[in-house]
Amino acid sequence: MPFRNRYTGLIDKYRDRLPVHDDTRVISLGEGNTPLIRLNNIPATLGRDVDIYVKYEGLNPTGSFKDRGMTMAVTKAVEEGSKAIICASTGNTSAAAAAYAARAGIAAFVLIPEGKIAMGKLAQAMIHGAVVIQIKGNFDAGMQIVKDVAAHAPVTIVNSINPYRLQGQKTAAFEIVEELGAAPDYHCLPVGNAGNITAHWMGYSEYHENGIVNNRPRMVGYQASGSAPFLRGHMVDNPETVATAIRIGHPQSWDKAWKVREESEGWFDECSDEEILAAQKQLTEKEGVFCEPASATSLAGAMRDIKSGKIPEGSKIVCTLTGNGLKDPETAIRQCENSGVMVTVEATMDAVKGAILDNME
Ligand code: F0G
């Protein structure tokens, strides 16, 4: 019968690879199955013959890859009888937690760093009815408090230290392999807590061990220079970056991520805020893809490593775009100030015609 192929979310799709039972009540918003877009214009500007794909995770239901982990974490929390979830967040986790808790009919408590989360993310947490606790401190301080509180209150932590989160997130690697017919040569991601790079490696490795694919990519993690503990080789106490999503100095998956680097023969590197913003703008202007600043870190780093030859010609590269550009409209608008793309004129045909002719290339 036609029209039966309805996509109902990643737990239903990958049921046999995830820790759920036949009678588990699945809390889903139809997450996963995101576009893998081949870049048409940027590779030529690099002067190298490479294939770059972006995995547009910003098209998940709440606009970030967190939905992959949150559908699993909330499904399991509900299965285990939990009535409330809690997380610390730079914004996206709080948005996903708030939405999936609403879907499940349970409470969500989210700790966010005051003044340091993008407007769209704050709006999401609030409108879904989470209790938003702003702290006068950064993500790392919030994470510590969440761990302490959860030991004393009946709440389930849904940060990526919750193992179900990584189980859900590994499915992004499955999708990429299925679409490309093999693993890429390189997979580049922005790194904050390093949960996502760890989850992707789990996914690739699972398909490899099961003989579904016979290669695995080198995993490359890029951090913002002001928040780059993996580059410094130690925790960073006062992380800073315009990419607030990855403004993290004490990554929760520290040991796991070093292992990923070693096993995959990949590397970590850093990008300046200027490089991150330039990559975000290039992607919007040259490819029509709008991601948030943190997400552009993967492409910023990859472009540099392609130009230098560290990523060789002939390579197939996937860059994960972790979050939607609409999450952070303020940074996007700031990027375009003084660029001449907005002009104000009288409401007449002549004035508008003048504006068009003045701005024709
Ligand atoms: N990109 C975006 C848009 C994110 O929101 C995050 C993490 C990352 C990358 C880094 O992923 O932590 O697995 O290495 N955001 C978390 C949050 C910390 O609270 O939303 P990671």
C-alpha cells in the first residue's frame, strides 16, 4: 500500500540498535533523518579537489543534534519512572530537554549561564514550560551543581553524561554511512563537552564491527580558541567565545574524546572567533545553509586543513552542523551590520527601483 513509509523518529528506525524494549513508550518528535548536503561552491574557493558534505542537524525538531540524544534520555527516564529531568546547558540541551519533557508530560529544570545563551534557545526553554534557573556562572559551574543536586533530589540528569544520550546521538553516523554507502574519510565536529564526537565514533564503530561498512573516518574535533581545553591539554577555567554553545572549559567526555582521537587517528585543533564567523557567513552566502556559530567551527577548521593539505585532495569529508542559525539571530544580524544588505528608503516605486539598481552587481 502506498503512503505507509512514515518516518516516526530514530528510536523506531534503529530500534534493534538502541536500548529499548518492544513495550517501551517512545517519547519522540520525529527527530533524526536530517539532510546530508553536498557543498557545491565552497570547495572551488579552496582550490582543492575534495568532496565536502554538511550534516544539517539544525533541522531536528528543536533545531539541534541534541534531539537525537534527548529522545533516548527522556524515553528511558519515563520508562524508569522519573517525573523530572535536569540539565546544565549552553542553550541547546535546555531547549531539547524542555520540549521532550513537555511531550512526555514531566517536569524539566534547566540551568543556564546568565546572559550567555542565544535568544532562540532561551525562548525555547521558556515557552515549553521548563523551570529556567539562570546562574551567575558558566556552563562548567552549572554542570557541577547539577551533578550535586541530582544526588539529593528526584531528578534525572539528561546531560551527555547520561549514557542514553550518546546512544541516541550515534545514529547520526548510521545515517551518514547509509547515505554515502561507506564512512567518509574525515568527520569534523565542533567540540564542547565532546559527547557528540564520542557518540559518532560509537556509531561508526558499531557499523564497522557488524560488517555493515569496512572503513571508519578519522575524527577531527575543532574548538573555539578561547575555549579549547583539548588544545591546551588541560581544563580551562574561564572559557570565552562568540560561539556560546561551545563555551565550555571542563569537557565531560574528556577521556572518551582522547580515546576517539587515538583510535581514529584523528586530531583536535582550534579556530578563532573570526574564523568561525567567517565560515558561518560563507556557508549562508555561498551554499544557502544557515547554522549557528558553534556549528560553523567544524567547517572553519576543515577549510583550513583542506587548504593546508593536512586533509588531502580526493578526500570525502563530512562536517556536522550541530545547530540551526535561527537559534542565534542576534549574532547573525551583527554579522551583517555595515554590509549594505539593508537599506531604508521611501515607500515609492522610484525609491525601491533606485535601491535595486544601486545594488545590482
Ligand atoms: N554545537 C552546538 C550547537 C552545541 O549546542 C554543542 C553543545 C556542541 C556543538 C558541542 O557538542 O558538547 O557534545 O561536544 N551544547 C551543549 C548544550 C553543551 O548545553 O547545549 P558536545
